[in-house]
Amino acid sequence: MSDDYREEFLDLIQSRRYIEALDLLGEKENGVSDNCQFFEDRAMALGLLKRYEEAIADCEKAIHIDPHRKLPWFRKSVSLYHLRRFRDSLQAFDECLTRWPHFTRAIELKISALILLGKYHEATTLYESSDLPTLRDYITYNHLGLAYLEIGNYQKAKNCLGWAKIYKFSSHVIHYNFCRLYYRQGHLMKTVLYGVLYILTWIINQISNSWLYLFGKSENLEPLVEEKLYFDGPGRLFSVNAQQREVTAILKLLRSPNFWALCNDTFGIVAANIPFEAVEQNNIKGDIDVIVSMPRTFPPTADTPYVYRGFEVKVTAVDYKGKIISPKRNARHLNKIKNQLDKLRKFGCEQTFLLEIIILQRGFSELHSFPPEELVEDMKTKAELLKNTGHGYVVMADEPTSETSDEGGGKWYQPLNILRTSETARGSGMNILADAINEFMKTEKKEPNRTFQQIPVVTYCKKCKRLTFFSPIDFYHFTCLHCGQSLP
């Protein structure tokens, strides 16, 4: 088969008539079993139509015919990226870059894939070593800004976010990351400024999206829409099983701005998934989901006493229609929640809370305000159960937007304080565990070449039978810092 179709095919692609381009290839399909260019072209058309699995199949056919060509590897890596199979996409990007080391777009997307896997140091190292020209889109700059923010290089975070803002000032996600940046640096006025910009641009984007939905999208807006659909699935946290969702939601919360609401903006230690019997036998079975300590007075001094808050975490998934899809909690299940909170108090936590994290399906905020009616009724049931028990009840929500992945941020909902907690005296169990955690932190800080995340989270490794830190591999997976065992 000759390549005489290509001029017409490329004209159709250039004019965004992707279905016609695919139909043209269908007419030329006879006798193409050994035509690498044909499968490469069809993979491009299928990818532009977001038929990524089919695109990958054609890329593999092209690679089988000629494994030395670079574009089939690139198209395969991009399709894997859009399917959120980031680990697989990294392997394909590496194959592409082996054949084409200075392919700018492949490097940009590999950087984004690394960031979406939480590999911030690798991503920034690749960016700095690749000598890229000025990047072509705000998304990569925003991702790099996030990476530098997470590793604590605030100046470079500011530079990357500044470029992202130049490319697309109207992106509320960029203002959200600026807000996080200045909050961490303690710049109150700039935090407030970018918080206001975040809210205003979010409102404008919602109005614009509604306008486009009602009156259709003009041809010259199509590239913007393609970028907006960079992340168009339901959300990774929404899709996984309940147990994995709970663990990952806790660890994501501890890396998000909402964390600061748990400790009134100042903390001493943070721990997650700690057995009641981690340090001593006390006949209290089970785990503490989250412990946070905070000073009683601000600013704290060396003599300032700390109060310890214990959180029992429950995760509820809500679809874009506002319906709860998590199993409905009957009276028996609700009593188990109360019993776990009673364990926290018996153990000696001075303040105890039910922390409910609502995982919203991507697209929820385009149709509803938060909280939706069904969720309100569910929250009332829990509040009625916990009323007069002294336990607090806090609700936080997480929703990835069309411009952000679960890892890169999302819509920021104000935490809802449903019930206040009543403070009790700290018990012996909490005193012993707090002393052990503080001693562990002091020891770890003395270790040479030990680097810490912005909020180091202490946990317990059942293999080591000791306190340790969560060491992230990617968004879902963590290991023990000391033995490499998967956690929790």
C-alpha cells in the first residue's frame, strides 16, 4: 500500500475532522499488515478521538513492524498517560526518548507523569537536566510548580506557577497553588489575595462552562476544551475499593490545605494508622486512624503544653448526581463508629472526632452545591448518634476537577464542623504513645541525609514492629522508610 492517502489524511487532522480522517483510513485498510506508517497514523486519529485502548493496539502493531521508529512509542505513551496508567506510560516515554532524546513534548509529559505518581524529586531533576525550552502549556508549568512546592523549593515553585499564570490567568487551579505557596511561606496578605482570585476564577469558569454547555462550543474554543479534558474520568479515589480509598484519602488529606483545619494551623506531631498497642499492651484492640498534636497557646514555646486529638476516619463516596454510592450505614455500623470513638477516649486522647471524608466524583460541582440533600440527611443521622457523647464530628470533601488529577489538587471545600468535642484529661495510653513518637522524631532528625516531607507522617510497621515514616512510591502505594515493607 502506498502512502498517497497521507496528504488528505493530514489535512483532515489539521482541520480537526478526526472521524473523517479515521474513515479515510478505513477505506485504505486492505493490504496494510506490514505498513508501519498506516498503523502509526490510525493510532494518532484514534488517540485524538480518545479511543486510547485501540490507539495502543495500533501502536503495538507499528512497533512490531519497526521497533526503531519513535512516534509509535510516543503515541503509545500518550494514550497510556490519558488512561492514567502512569507507570506504564513512563516505560513507553523512556523507549521514545531513547530513540529521540530531545523530543520536547515527550519530556514534558514524562515530567507530568512523574509528578502525578508523586515522584517530585525525579520530575524536577528531569526538568532541570533536560534543558527544555520555554514550555508550551500552563498545565506542565502548574505541575512543576506543585512539585517544587511539595519538595519545599518555594522560589522555583513561584517561578513555574508565574509562567503558568501568564499562559492562563483564568485557571483557578494555578491561583489555588499560589494560595498554598504563600500560606506555607506565611505571607498572609498574598494568601488572602490568591484565595480570593481562586474563588473568583472558579466562579467565572463555572459560568463559562454553563454557557458553553447551553449554547455549544465554537470551533476556535475546541483546543481549550481538549486541554480541559486532560483529566476526564470519575477520579482515582472515587474508583478504587473502599479500603484502599480510606487509606489513600487519609494520606492525601495530610498533604492538603484542609489538614491545617485539623490542628488550628499549628501542629507538633502527625501520625496515622497507629495500633493502640504499638508501644505497650493495654487490651485495646484496633488502630488510631489519625493523631494530631497542637500547642495550647500560640506562638508555642519550649514549655508550651500540647493537646492531642484523635480522629476516627470514615470515607463516603458520592457520585456526580449527588447520590451516596458507599454502602448505607445501618444502626450496627454507626454504633461501631461510636465504639471506636469511645476507644480513643479510653486510650487517653483529650479530644476525639469522627472525621468523614467525602470523595466526590469528578463533575459533581457542575451540577450541585455541597453538601447534596442525601448527604445532609446522612450527616444528620450521624450527628444525632454522637450528640451528647462529647465526640466531635467534622466533614471534609475532595473532588478532582477537569483541570487537575487527584494528585495535583482539586476543588477546595471549606470543612464543616458539625459537632464540637468536649475535652477530657489525657490518659496514660496517650501519654506513653506521645512520648514514644516524640522520641522517635528526635532520633530520626539526627540521622544523616534524612529528608522529610512537608508534613512527616509517623506510622507503625508490623514487620519491623516499630514506629516508622510513610515513604511514598506513588499516589496509592507507601512503604516503611526502614524496611521497605508495603504500608499500611
